Amino acid sequence: MLKKERYKHFVEYFSKNQPNAVTELHYNNPYQLLVAVVLSAQCTDKRINQVTPALFERFPDAFALAASDADEIFNYIRSVSYPNNKAKHLAGLGKMLVEKFDGEVPSGMADLQQLPGVGRKTANVITSVVFDAPAIAVDTHVFRVANRIGLTNRATTPLAVEKQLVENLPQNTLSIAHHWLILHGRYICVARTPKCDICPLTWFCKYYEQHNTEKALLKAEAARIKKAEAAKKKRTLNSISKELKKRSVDKNS
């Protein structure tokens, strides 16, 4: 199947079945989304959603965050992954938002990536979700699913995946495609044992095609070897039986 066709089927399926896919992080404004995404690095959205209500109550905006320090912030996020580093990032992020951006979340990629704890992935999330920019963030789920389905080819880095997706997806689907890929990777196309038996995309999925073709070939080869071994064993037994009969006849003679 051509890549163009694969993209077409991908967009058609999700446009019909998940037309309103959104992030599972809970937030009410750009500041809250930015903080939640920074915290979500190498951590589950479920855990972040458990932490942020108290965090946002104590630090409702960038000004409150800027007035605090990493030690205090740590107490609110101690259950997330890498809390020490993230507490330092948030403390610095709050101060930079206030000092350089008047407490507002900037809309530009370059400005966002100046903020502590904000890399390209987080910046893409903010620009696409908050500011409706034609961008797509690539996390581990997006990276894995895009490669497995066959939307990308020989893309070995998140940036390479991002470039291929931006090049081939209709521009108006980039933001929501990020959520399509994440949710599919989180619940069906999981890392260790993808749930291909319930996946609706197998009929155009490159991974499924290759994996199952390989399995079928291995299964057929195993069956052939087993049959050959059984036939060899049968011939050996027949040969022994004939030899025993022959010896019995010679002895009686």
C-alpha cells in the first residue's frame, strides 16, 4: 500500500470515529496546560491529573508560581516522576513568564522553548492546542504508532517523525492527529504487546502486515519440520520392526 493511501485511511477512520479527540490532561487555561505538560514528561496523565488540582489552587497563575521556590513546589508534585528537576523547572518557568512575558504564555515556538522544562514537544503541544497552530507534538506514543502504522519511513528521531507527519497530513488535522496517535498508542497500540486483535487499523497497518506474515511463515515452517520429523521417526520404527521380524524368521529357521 502506498504511503498516501495509508494516510488517507488513517485520517478517514479517526475523523469518523474520534472527531473530537482531546488531551486527557485537565486544564482551564494556557498556563495550566503548560504546567501540566511540563509535569507529564515520562509520567502518566492520570498521575498529573491527581496532582494538579492542589498545585493550581496554590499557584493559580504565573505570578504565584514566580513568587514561590522549588522547595515549596516540590511538596505539591512529589509523586510525579523526577519531582526535583520538575520543581526547579516550574520555579524558573514562573519567573520567566512574569519577567519576559508579563505572566502570559507566549505563542511562538522560540519563545516557548526558552522556558525551563519546555522542549520542542511541549512547545508543539501549546502552539497547536492553545493557539491552533499547524504543529504536531511527537511523544513516545506518537513516535511508536506512526512508525508501526507506516505513516513514517525510517524515521529514527522525534523530529524526523514530526517532519514526515507535517509533510503528509492535511494541515487542518495536525493538532487532532496528535491526540489520535497518543490515544491509540495508550490504549491499543501499546509498547510491549500491541492489541492487534481489537485494532481497527490492522487492514492497512504495516506492522500488522509484516508481523503476521512473519508469524505465518514461521508457523508453516514449524509445521513442516514437525511433519518431516514425524515421517522420519515412522520410517525408523518401520525399519526396526522389519529388522526384528527378519531376525525372528532367521532364528526359527
